[in-house]
Amino acid sequence: MSRIPAKLHQKYLDALRQLALTAPGGRMSLIEGMRLIQQVVPIDNTTTFWLNEQYKVVDLHNMIDLSFSVVQDYQENFLYSTQREDGGFTVKDTQASGAPITIGSQRRNEEQFVRSELYNRIFKPANLGWVIAIPLRRADGSPLATPNMGRALDSANFNQAEIDFVLRARPWLEFLARKELATTHDERFLSSGESATLLIDAAGKIKSASNFALALLHQATDTPLTDAPLKQTLRGDVRLLLRRFGQSVVAAMHNYAAPPPSYTVNNRWGQFHLQAYVLRAFEAGMPMQISLHIERKVPLSLRIFGLPKFLDLSPREREVCLLMIAGLDRNHIAQKLGVKPSTVVYFTRQLYRRLDINQQSQLLAALTEATT
């Protein structure tokens, strides 16, 4: 059953609509859109396949901790399989059918499914049984992405109310997926996110790096984790990834000049700032090493849409809140929303009262404060 009453479903649809209109779009935004749906439709896991025009997967995102070997096994042996009795549908089936969603459990024999090789090698390790696949398409109808929502077989199947909610949410997911991340950002709309450091040698071999640091590097280079370069990074070689920035960046990493060479890139995952520090040798013959620091910033609209206090605001209060956090004054907010400044004052007072604050600078802290 859904976690919240049906009368509150509209609240999350409104939030998804606002996210679609304010967020930059692309993979990162689509992931946050799926998180909003998860507030209404309980999901054990979610996987999104990004497709090219031939229905082939060009990227894959898991919202669960699914090992690379399982993902690779699925792609190589099952993703394009014609043995539909195993999984009930394929990604190509889902996109080509023209249906708004595909409910896997309605297209397969459950007893046969749990005996299948697909279930035991892929679905069972992922704790996945019941599935809804949501085909998202470009404006010309060609395939774009397919988010898969899953539950374990020992859970209840998706009910009609949940299916209806997904159908209503789908157009906004498609809107998010179609949008492209702008190449420039207003810094007021960005907040600091994650950072990590890799230690590499002059040949591009990793001397020290966490899995998280490697994931950030893949995102900064806009390289899918399912692409061949992942096999290189698993072996400790990041040269292929670094070449995505161009030879000038690789050359800059070997520069001893101060300040340290830096590089900024905007892509679908956010805004990345990379800075390279060449570590001087302390002993003769000691090989040169480079410390590569990566910081990722994400649009503020994505960060706060996951906050319960923000979602509890009315749609207009959320609009005013987003613009206030971005640093806009009363007159600029009125101009953005096409309303009178007095209307902005009214909603500002409502906002302050609901969050128990008295000034604009307190907004973000009030939203992020844990709900008691």
C-alpha cells in the first residue's frame, strides 16, 4: 500500500511539477524526481537506463548498492534477450510498445520467473521482483530513458492507486529527462556538495583513491560507470578519464606554477571544480605524484526538494522560498512570478510563520533542520 493517503498525492505531483520547471534537467534531476515518487509509491530499488536511438544502453544509474559485476552480467546476457518469458519484457519492448508504463508482473508467469536464471543471477541479489518500467522518450518519439521501479517478491505488488500515480507523474519525469543542463550557472543557485581527492602518478596510475573519488571523476568526465573506462579505473588507471578533459588539462596537471592549475566543467551531473597539485619529490629519484581534488556542486533546487519541510509548503510558498534562498529581493521575486510586491510580502510572512523564522538568511537553515 502507498505510504500516504490518496488526498496527499497531489502534493507530491505539484512538487514534481515544480522540480521539473526549476531544475536543470538531465540525469541528476531525473534521479531526484524518482525520489519524490518514492515518497508515494514504496520502492525497494530503482534503476534508470539511458538509451540511444537503437535502444542500446549508454548509461545506467542505480539508486541501490548493486555490484558492478551484477550490472555487467545483466547488460551482457539479459538486457537484450528475446526470452521474454524470463523477465516479462525487455527495455526495447518497453520503449517500442508505445505504452505509458509497463508492469512486468502482468506479463510473466511468477512461478516460472522465480525458477529462471535471470531471477537467480540478477533479480534475487538486487532484492527485486515486482517491476514497473517507465519509458521516457524524446520529442520525436525516439527512446531516451527507462526508469525501473522495483519491489521484492515478498512485498505486495503495486496496487492500482500507485499505478495511477506513476501514470500522472510520468509526463513530468519525461520533461525532466528531456531538459539539458545549462552550460553556465548562477552561483547563487548552487550549494557546495561533495568533494574527494585522488593521488595519481605522472603515468595516470592511481596511488590512492576511494570508490567515491572515482565515482566523482566519472561524473566530472560524464563517463558512464558501465563504459570501458571503468575497467581501467578498477585496475588503477585513470588516463582515459583524464583525456576527456583534453590534453591541455592533462598537461596543466604537470605544471608546477602557482596557483595550482584548475578546471571547471558543467554537465548533467552538476558543476565540477578540479584542482591539481603536483607533489614535489622529497628524495632524489622519487617519482612525481599529483593530488587531484574534485569538488561537485549541485543546483540548490535539487538539494532542497528532498527536504520534508520544503515539501510541506504550499506551491506558491515553495516558489517564493526558492527565489529568496537564491538571494533575490522582493521586487525581483515579484517580477519573476508576475505578481505585485505586496503579494510577495504576504507569502514571505506566511513562509516565516510556518518555519518560525524572521529573516531571509535563516531560510535554508530552517529547512534543513531536523523535524522533531
